[in-house]
Amino acid sequence: MPAQTLRFLCPNGHLGFAPLKTDSFFRGVRSRPDFILADSGSDDIGPGPLGSDTSTSPQEWQRHDLEHMLLAARDLEVPMIIGSAGDTGANSRVDLYVAMIRDIARRHGLAPFRIGWFYSEVPASLVRARMLAGEAITGLDGRPDLALAELEATDRIVAVAGVHPYKALLDQGADVIIGGRSSDSVIFAAPAIRAGYPEALAYYLGKVLECASFNAEPYGGKETVIGEISMTDVKVTAMHPAQRCTVASVAGHAMYERSNPFYEHVAGGRLDMTHCFYEQSDEKTTRITGPSFTPSEEIRVKLEGSGKVGERYVGFVGIRDPYTVAHVDEVIDWARQQVRERFGDDGYQLHYQVYGRNGVMGDLEPLKDRPGHELGVLVFGVAPTREMAEEVTITGTRQMFYARLPEVKGTAGGVAFPLDEVVRASPAYRWTLNHTMRVDDPLELFPLHLDEVRP
Amino acid sequence: MSVGVRRRLGELAKTVRSKNAGVDKITFDIIFSDRDTYELVKRSGVLTMASVAALYGIGEDRISDFVTFDPALAIKFTIYRPAPSGSPGDADIFGAQQYAPLLDIEVPID
């Protein structure tokens, strides 16, 4: 039997995306938690960072949070765990965080400690070999099984770890763990399962803590919350003086960013929250009982992949003439035709977003037949080279000026240009993999490393 | 008792929001602050798979989940995105501004 309870402090739901708030963090640290943990990744940020091997979070903010967490964890002599390092969990992001930890330790003259880390990137060659051996790489969320052509179009793949590499590194004595891409909940579940608590409660603990104060009210991100697990329940408490974890806020968070509030899939099984019971246990604390966990028959690991579509430029035009507003599609068709005459039908992409009509929602917009009195049109051109992307975009933008509408009164220029140029944007990527792959050993895609950090 | 009184969902709900659920889906949450209002809207039948599909101009096969979630006093549904988040041409990388049409749904309250 484990100790009566363990307490987990989480200061941030996506470390680096915005800095943690220090007051509630220190308030939580003073209560002497048993672990300090935060997830640092998200696939919310689009496919660009994974594909281009960059972070969307500024290094200053990443360092700010890592520094606060490391100093507190070493002072309390409790483990610190970070999952999905640097937004994507790619290998370079893990290395970046490990180097930051070493640097912070050196600057503060911290006593020696052990750092463990693991990588999550999967070479395309490994996936290809399994496909050629007849293994299906199964599509999620309505996607077909992975085709070789889609794999070829992929620049970088990460596998999403379960609890396994975290448990293994804790077994090896790691004081600090920097994880590659992982399911958010498993960084909390791993130490709880390892300490002997029921899997269902351990994974639920992770679910409820992974976004920090998003499970509290009133709304306010980046504030610290503390979760406590026992053999029979999970309790979650807000640390900010004005925030509370209520039945409504905690249950509400169970739905957040998920297609269904009842199930959560991780490598190795499924958490079922259908019969969760929520009750207010004190003013700032909600108690949860009743989740269940079903181990899966085979272990399937989720793969995320991003592939470059091309270089990208952006143009912008405004439209005020009511006749032109009503015929904006003809203006766009004219500009598209000029691009087609120069570059042909394919080998590039040209996208128009018509703000003031359906720029935000596209085809999902119910009011697309009721445009405003003025429109803003954002033009995106994507092509294999910068030069071509620029020319596609400037043609697709400037030719709107020359569109030939039969009854337009203004014949000196069909659109307004706030800029007489197009602007280079980051290259365009797309999510090529949202699939699962079977593994025999849950550690086989996640090489482990351990080292001592000395002054 | 009044007859034919209707109120907008935007007035009745505490929270109406949309957000990515993974890279291929957008999920919508409609959350109420009290059980009576939640039950009223649930019973009213104005929020169904069919009504939501019609509002967004999509087939019901594009809706992956439609559930009511009593502990959170919430109605929740999830749709498949037209294209994965952040693909060229996607105007809402986080899926955060797709809920607005729900605000104007009229709910009979008598």
C-alpha cells in the first residue's frame, strides 16, 4: 500500500506558451507537494513547429518556467517532470530543455542531481519498413490508413508516449525528467501508478491537472493547481486566492479540447469517465471518484506527422464598392484566371479568405450571403520556391485591382491596397499523420537517457 | 402563461465555445449555470445532431460526437474539420471562433 496520499503541483498547462504566474506557484510550493509537473506541448499550434523543427514559445518564457520549477523541486527534493518539451516534443526540443536545465543548475550552483530524458521522433524509414511488412498504420478521426505517398510527404514524425518511459526513468532514479512527445495526462499518471495507486485514478489525476488552472473558476490561465491522489479518490485544489475548483469547473474541464467528455485514449488503454462523480469537498477543492480504466489488448502508439506544403506569401486587399462587394467571387475568379494563365492549373495553391463575409468560417458560415458594407480579402499563395510563391501571391492580389466587372462604376481600380506588396510568411505545412502504430514493447520508440548534473 | 416566448441560446448559456479536438476535429461546448436551464434546452429539441448539421450546412456524417454531459450541465458536439488545422487555407488554426452561429439559436421557454 502506498503512503496515504501523494500531491502533484501543476503551474502551467502548456509550459512556454505563456509564463506561469508566480504568486499561486509559490503558494503551492509552500504546501510542499510531492511532485512538480507540467506539460509543454500541444498539437493546437498547427503543423508548422513540428514540420520546421521550431518552437512557437519564446525561449525566455520556457526558461522562466523551467527555472521556477527546477529551483522549487530541488529545494523540496521532489521530482520535476516535463512532458512534450518545447511545444512539439521533437528531439531538438528535448535537447534544448535538457541544456536549459543544466544551465539553470550551473547558474544557481545547485547540488548534483540526476536528469533523465527520452526522445519521441520516429524515422520515416521505420514506419515505411513496418508498412512494407504488412503492418497497418491506422488512421484516427476518420483518416484512412497511412499511404506511402503521404509518408513521403512528411518531414517529421513524433510518437506520443504513454506512462512507460516516465516510469522507467523514475525507476532509474531520475530527479528531473524532460520528456519527448507524450499524452498530457501520463506525466502525472506515471508516478502515481508507480507508487501503487489505481490506474483509473492516476490517469484521471492527469486529465484533471494537465491544463493547470483551466479546471478552476473564475477563468484564468497559468495559475497553479494541486491534485491529490488516494486509493479511493482524486482531489483538485486551486492555489490562486480568488480561484476555486468547483464541480462545474472541474467537470467542464473534462470536456475541454476533446471530442467526447467520457473517454480518453492513451498508449496502453482507455480511461472511462462516464461514471465519474464530482463533489465539492471544501471551498477551493473538488473531489472526484468513479473513473475506470481498461487496458488495451495491444499497445498502439499515436503518431503525429507534419509535412511541408511550400513557401508562402500573403497579400491583402480591401473592397468598399457595394457592387464589387456583391460580386467579390467574380473578382477572385478573375485574379485566379490570371494566375492560371501564368502558372497553369496546379503546382501551387492560392487561397482567398473574405473577411466581412465568411473569412473566419468559410463554408461553415450560415450568413455567407449577407456580407458587410466593406470586405477585407486575405490572399495566400503557396508554391515550391519563394520566388514562385511571391509571384503567385502578387498576381493573385494585384489582379483583383484589374478585375473586369461589367457594371462597376469605378473604373480606376477595383480594390483598395493598404500595402502595394505581398509579405513573406512562414512556410506552409500540413498534418500528414494522425495515426496509430502497433508496438510490441511500449518503450521501443522512446530511447531513454540518464545523466548526472554537476556544478 | 405566455405563449411562444423564445430566448436566444447566447442569453441562456453561461459558456458557448469551440476549440480543436486534435488536428482533425473541432468541438463545441454549450454550458449552463443552472440545471433548470440546462434541462429546458435539452428538452426543447432545438439542439440536435440534425439542427446543428443544418446550421453549419454539413451532413450529419460530419458530426463525430453529440452528447449531453450532466455533471457539467453541458451539451457538446464535435465535427470533422474541412481540412486539418493549420493547413493552407484554414482560417482558424485553433478552431476558436466557429461557435458564433449557435448564439442565435432560438429556444422556446414556455
